[in-house]
Amino acid sequence: QLQLVESGGGLVQPGGSLRLSCTASGVTLDYYAIGWFRQAPGKEREEMSCISSSGGWTNYADSVKGRFTISRDNAKNTVYLQMNSLKPEDTAVYYCAARRYSCTAWRYVPAYDYWGQGTQVTVSS
């Protein structure tokens, strides 16, 4: 059974950076595409980015394009989300999720089979 654990969240000032990690246990991530989502209080879960199992395909929501970068290190069974130029509106709980191989329908929550428990990101001065 694939288990995902997010880490790296915290409190950061506007304009700052954080790097989130999504580490898998139980199963190798080699065959899984990984998506990042976030959910702010009172709002629906929102897609951020996805990376294919090989790492050769990535995509981003318009709201984070140019500021966030997704990457993976399959040797470490970990996917990263580098977040730069953070804004207060980026405040949310961030989740990673896994689905087999590709990022097909990556924007849709039901497309993913496994989810982590989330990590809080707060952007505030």
C-alpha cells in the first residue's frame, strides 16, 4: 500500500520561499505520477501541479506558473514542490497525491488513488 507524507510547510513572509516534500513509503514511486493540491479554509481543493512518473512531463495551474516548480527524485522516493515569491493567498494546507504513470486529468481530485495528510503553509508578515 502506497503511503504519502508531506513535509516542509511552515510560516513564511510574503515574497519568501518554501520547499515541500512528498515522500512515499510502502511502494516505489517509479510508476506513479504525483500531483500537488492545496485547500484553504472554506474553499475547494485546488490543483497546483503534476509531474509524470518519469519526470518528463509537468504542468502548473496559472495561479502558480512561474513561481512554483515541481521535481522528483525517484532514488529518494520523493517529489518536491519549490515555492517562490509566496503570497498571502498561497496560504493553505498542501497535499500530494499519486496516480499511475501519467498526469492525465491531473486537475481532478478523483483522478488520484492515494493522498497524503497535508502540510500547512502560512504566508503572513
